[in-house]
Amino acid sequence: MRSQSMNNRVPDQLASFTEDSVTTVSGKPSTTPISTSITPYEPAFQSFWMGGFESACHINSWGCRLDMIALTQHDRCANEDYGLLRSVDILAARDGVRWHLIEETPGHYDFTSLQPLVDAARRHRIQVIWNLCHYGWPDHLDLFSPEFPERFAAFARATARYIIDRSEIPPAFAPINEISFFAWAIGNGGFMFPYSRGRGDDVKRQLVRSAILAIDAIREIAPRIRFVQPDPIIRVVAPRDRPDLAEAAAHQHEAQFHAWDMLAGRIEPELGGRAEYLDIIGVNYYHSNQFEHPDVRLRWEDSPRDERFLPFSELVAEVYQRYQRPMIVSETSHFGIGRAAWLREMAQEARLICERGIPLLGVCLYPIIDRPDWENFDHWHNSGLWDLISDGEGCLKRTLNEEYAQELRRSQALLAVCGRI
């Protein structure tokens, strides 16, 4: 999930990260029609509704290594946090693996930092999609080195073995969180280490290589495990008074698909991509994901809205027509008093998606517990189902946001009608 302060600055997050020079897509969107009625689907997770724990661990713009799991005390409160999920009938989650802590010594894996999370998930029988790389890697490893993909694959295999051996419910894995955004943040935005402006395409290719090798390595030990490939889903339009920018806006919009196209082997096949690497597509969606080229946000909160602002279900339909793969909403939420209204609309849109016959397997409320800003640890977003309130003695008390919780219950009932429980 992106920083709220950055979410309000579209140029720093969602607009510009798609402005790259990756080869034009050769794979065309499918023309297969989408069903207009509710259709049976094969559930991949224990519950349709999921809770995501913020787990970013990159080095931020001022050189500080983040550890969002520690900052939210999820490592200390994992048992409580997983119990809270079950208390609201959420039986699936997204959580993170902190590679920089596990492999402090090259080739040696210490899973002490991961054990409380794995144990808590097993104790409360929560199925987890584990982020293997959430923007961070060990200090001793160079992102651009030829050995990076192999090192990540070896780490992924060892970590998957550790988790699988200690899980009663089959886990799933997201090898690298938000490849497109991650590559832009390093190579174009320049606010994530190693701040390599001008190398966004190089980063994206390296991350795709790494994800592919990691999937192969995990499938050697667990052939039937599921993989999620999360990235933001966006819409870009030309300014009303600048029809000459229509082509640039279309290019910016199209660029959101490059990482998925690379993984599927549709572009740059020398990276090793094949259709099988797009198992489950994860779409991340927030209030700032639709904008005028290059960076003027179309305001979700306006009433009436800009007529160019499309319903979320239409954006999902575009992705499904292109890839014909099952999907989850891998991140979504709003902040402050807008949380419940956002969820209400997202639930209605999810119902429409399901009614169209698109295999939507889940919606992840992310973050499920509140989190601080990446750049200002004193600024909390008030975006979780549970706010985190200091007790004055160093502990962050989990406090349910009642309005948001009531909307979640209504949303669960709404989606249960079409079999999404």
C-alpha cells in the first residue's frame, strides 16, 4: 500500500510510475465475451474477504529502513491480530516476509522474525498469501547484480519450505509486491533505495526475472501452490482541452500492463515469461488510481463525479478481457471518515464483477490494521478496520472502527448472495 501523503500527490505514485519505455505490448486483449449472469466459481481461499497487514521494508527517501510489521507491532501482536480477523469472519490474509532480517548473512536463513506470524496464522486457522519481497532485500545484495534473481529464488524456496512445513492450510505466495510500482519508485520516482533514476525498465526486468525463478523454485517443492501477482490498476485520460495528448495518455494507461505482460511472455520473451506465471492477478485500487495525463487526479469524492471516472468493475473487466485469469482485489481501502463509504462502493462493484462472470476470488482490505506513513512515522493514516492507539506505555491498542465494521458486515452479506463468503 502506498503512503497516504503520497497518494494525494499523484505524480509521485500512480501517475508517473507507468511512464516508462518498455516495449509496446504485442499481446492483444482477448475478445472473449464476459458472461452477464452469476456463474459458479472455484474458490482459492478460505474466505472471499481478506485482511492485509502492511509489510513494506524498503529504505525510504531519507535513507531509513522501514519495517512496517514492527512499527505496527504486528510482530508482537500477531496472535491478537489473527484472532481479530477470525472475529469478523475474515479467514484469509496477506502478510509479509522480511527478507532483510531472514538473510542477514548470505545464504543463511534465520526465520526467527517470521515464526510468530506463521504460528499465529496456524493457531487461528487463517490462510495467508505471503509477500516474499515487499520492496526490501538484504543490505549485502545488489539489486542490479546478475546473482540477484538466483539469490531471491533460493530465499523464496527456503522460505516457502519453512512456511509450508508449519502450515495446516495451504498458503499462497506473492513473489514480489507491485513489480510495476516498485520499479517506478526506484527508477523513476527515485524515493526508494537505490534511487536509480532512469533505470526503471532495468529494475522491472530484474524483478520479473526474479519472480519467475522464485515461482519455479517453489513449484519444485510444492507444484500445486498458488501465486498472486499484485500491481495497481489505473485509468489515464487526456485533458479535455488537450486532445493532442490522447496518444500519450493511452501509452501511460497501457504501461500498467507491462509487468504482467512480461511475466506472461507477451513482451520481452527473453526474460522467460510464460502464461503459467500469471496464476492469480492481484489488482490494487485506491481513490487516486484514475487521473488525467500526466498527473491530475480524477476525484472519487466529488458529487457528481467527472464523467470520465469509470466504475471499478469496468477497470477489472479490462484486465480480465486481456488475460482471462482469476483475480483478487489485493489492496483497497480509504482513510478517515471515508472508509465505510469506500467499502460500500467497492462491495457493490465486486458484486457487479461477479455477476458478469469474472472469476473474482477475493477482496483484501489493506491495511486491516492502521499503519504510519512511509516518510513520517508520526503520521497515521486511519485507514484500517482497527485503529492503533497508544496506551502511553509503548503498546498500540487495536481499536475497532465501528462504522467501518458495520459496513464490512453489510458487504459480506451482499457478496454472500453470489456465493462469495
